[in-house]
Amino acid sequence: MSKFNINIYEVIFSLSDAVDLVGVDQIYHGKRVAYIAAECGKALNWDDDRLDDLFLAAILHDCGVSNTAIHSKLTNFEGKNVGNHCDKGADLLQKRPMLAHLENYVMYHHTPWTELLGLDLSEAVKFGANCIYMADRVDILALNGLESDPNILGSREQIRRKIKAKAGRWFHYDLVDIFLQISAPESFWLSMEQAQLSGYASSLIQHHSTQEIDFQELKKIILIFSQIVDAKSTFTTQHSDGVANLSRTLGELFKLSEHQCDKLELAGLLHDLGKLRVPDEILDKPGKLTQSEYYIVQRHSFDSYDILKNITGFEDIAK
Ligand SMILES: [Fe+2]
Ligand SMILES: [Fe+2]
Ligand SMILES: [Fe+2]
């Protein structure tokens, strides 16, 4: 079995575009939640291991959301109906190498503090899950605010008030206190812009070195994302899987090395990631596409490449 050298933080951060793109209008939700949560954890002086877990879990917190319809229910601040995306997400992670220990962060990321208290979980997990919950609600309020005022600074005081009002019930007092401290300066909010987030993540990613992982283990991680792609459109259920298997078989018939065949299989699983940037109404349009719709579809292979190109060890896969 061949081995890959990967930085798991880099892999998850890049591929999380797949999770973030399910609600096309809310690109980068997972990444913003990871930024907000990590800033709270840092301000609370959590140790590096705890911060690393928090960051990864926060990026992936909504990985159980498989379609745009569920995503739209999660954008109501007071909304209680969050479906089963927490259980689904926890279940997805629980089977994966390097990520299984994050299961409960995802399971309880919509559970109020008052309910978390009585659960048999470690303090780190309780606070981590609650921190992700708060960060998630901050981002939802920010997104809702952008609808009336395109400048995020226009809604920050209202967001801070709404979060404060939930202290002691939805969120632990310490988390709310620290959020109110760190969110006072404008820079906290302006750092939530897309260009800033990539820089924020890359400095964090560079703190970690690459680790060796077996192909089969890596594939289990990659499947989280290829399944999201395949769930996007009813026409393409299991399409990524099929392309991966056929590509591998062809590689084997051509007597390529085992490592090359492994790369072909992973590339097959990931080749349509960019399709998540194509709006549902174009992807599922029954009639002929207009020229401009066709251009949007046409760019999806470049968008797949764009998501994969920054992952060390995936250079061939990206190409
Ligand atoms: Fe969620
Ligand atoms: Fe979320
Ligand atoms: Fe395809």
C-alpha cells in the first residue's frame, strides 16, 4: 500500500470548500466559524492541542449538512429546527482517521450550555462545542446583517448585544465575556473577509508538519468530501466513486505504479469538487443551457484544481 505525506490541517482547510459551498450563498461559513472560535480559544489561553482540535472541528462543524435546503434552515438565529446535521456530522467523523476524536464537538455544536452541563463529556469538549456554537451564531448574525448593510461593521453592535443576551443559557459566561472583549475592535470583524481568512489559516497550517498516512486511511478522509459532491445533484449520485474506480482500473491496465494508481483514484474522487460552485438551478436544469450558463459549468474543472492546488502532496492530483 502506498503512503502519502500530508498536513492534515491543510487538507481539511482546503477541502472544506466542499462543505462551505453547499449553501452557495454562504461561502466560507465553516472557515469564518473556525476563525471566530480559534480567536476565543486563544484569548482564553487554551493550549495548542486544544486549539488545534477546536480549529479542525469548527471548520468541519457543518459537514453533516448535505443539501442547500437544510442549510437555509440554519440561518435563523433563534431557529430550533436544526435537523439531524449534528448527528450526521458526528457520525461522518467518528469513522475517520485523525478526525474521530472531534466527533463530540460536532455532535453538540447546537446544544445550549444549560443542556451540555449535565452530559458526560470532558470540560474541553463541552467548552469546545459551546465555543463553536457561539461562533456559528455570530456568523449567522453577521450574514443576516449583511443583507441590510453590506458593511459588516454596521451590524457588529447588534450582534454583540444578541450574543450577550444568551450568556448563561445558550453559551457559557466565560465564552461570552471573551467574545465581547475580542470583538470590540473593528479588526476582529474585518478579519472575517475571505482574503484575510486564507492568510489567518495559512499561518496556523504552517505550524504543523506533514505526516505519513496510508492510502486507505487518506481515502477515508477524502470520502467525506466526495460524498458531499455526489449528494449535491440527484443525477450524479456515486459519480465520483465511479470515476475513481474506473480511473484506477485503467491505470492498473496501463501497468502504472501502485502510487500512481492511488493518486488516480483520489483524483477521481475529487475531480468534481468545483461543481459545488455551480448553482443548483443550472446543474439540474432540464433544458438546454444558455451560453453564459454553459460558461459557468465549463469552469468547474478549473475550480476543482483551484481547491486542490494548495495541498502539499496533491500536486499531481490537482493537475
Ligand atoms: Fe450547524
Ligand atoms: Fe454552522
Ligand atoms: Fe465528473
